[in-house]
Amino acid sequence: MLCDARLYAPQREALQGLVEVMPQRVAEPTMAGCAAAILAAAPPRFLLAGTSFGGSVALEIAATAPERVAGLWLMGANPGPAPDPAGQRRRAERVESGEYPAIIEEFAAAIAYAERPEGEAAAVLFRRMAEAAAPQICLAQNAALMGRADRRPDLSRITCPTRLLWGREDQFVASTVAEQMAATMPRSRLVLLEGCGHLPTLERAEEANEAARHWIAEALALEAATSPPTNR
């Protein structure tokens, strides 16, 4: 939420030559609309990664268009319905009343594990990304999160190779949520990062890159094994 392509800058550099990284920021007022925007921009079949709000969009796509998704990488994403609709409605009211800068500061104060220098740097970068986003982006993404469907019943039907990369100190979506997801999703693997908050691609870039390489290799191997043979 409120992030842009800078959230995945370390991965764009580290994964060059392995995959084409195509960061997307969507801000439609429904999760279905966000998913449709990604599907319209994506190749016919692709690997899909998402953090937090982006993870909710990724789950929506994996649940409703599984034939398009060859692999799924989720970070800090809650597969259930909005846990605090009243709080999200108050957030929208505050944005509309001009309190967007205060909301950014509240997010930034909790979004990373500040005990590590990388966490401090991640929080600073989050603040810059959020400040560059218009309040209308916050309102649309907030509305999409507030109205999202409960995708927990769909988890067992997501059969593509899935990587769950979670910060142990994530204050927005607890690592126990990731553990429950890993127990349900048939081809999932959970990587827990100690001393990491809600933004593992920035806070623990090297570990995120390594997890991504293994996930990509697994997904591509399965894709090759299950693709119909071609005549040459």
C-alpha cells in the first residue's frame, strides 16, 4: 500500500537475466478491479509477487485466474477479510479531511523493524514512496482492502509453487498467519526472517533475493515438466 517500483529495486537488479521484473502499482477501489488491471498488463502466463496490499491483489489473481499464474510469492499479506473495517473507514475519513501526512507517519513508524539499520532505511524509503503517492491512491487502495473477499477457502486450491517470505517482527500481519497459510497451500514454502518487519524486499534484500531465486527455479522447473512437448 502506497509503495511504487522502489519496493522491488533490489530484486530488479539481482534477478536481471533470470526474469523480467515488471513492477506494477494499482489503485482501483475494488480488489477485482486491481486484479483485472494486473491481468491486462501481464503476459499470458507469469510469476506473481506481492507485498501486503499487493499480496492481497496477488491472492485475488491466483484464486480467480489460476491458469495465468505459474508461481506465487507473498509477503505480509492477510488472506482473510478486512480485520478492522471501522478502522479503515476512519482512515478514509482522515485522508479526506487532510490528514494524509499523519497517516503516512503512523504507517512509517510501524512498518519496518527499526532495531536494524536496514529497517530504518526501509521506513525512510516507505515514507518517500507514500509521499509521492496521491491521497486518492490511498483512498482507492484502502477501499479495495476494506471490501476484499475472504480468500482463505481458496488457499488449498492454489497449486502453483508458492513462497511465503515473512518478517518475524511484522506488526501488520503476524507470522502466525503465514504459518497457517503454509499449512494449507499444497506447494508452499515458508521463509521466516528474524529481525524483519513488513517490508522484507527492502529490510532483508539479500535473503529476499535468495528466496526469489529458489522460488523462480522451482516454478520454471515445474512449468517445463508440465508443458506439452513440442515437435521440432
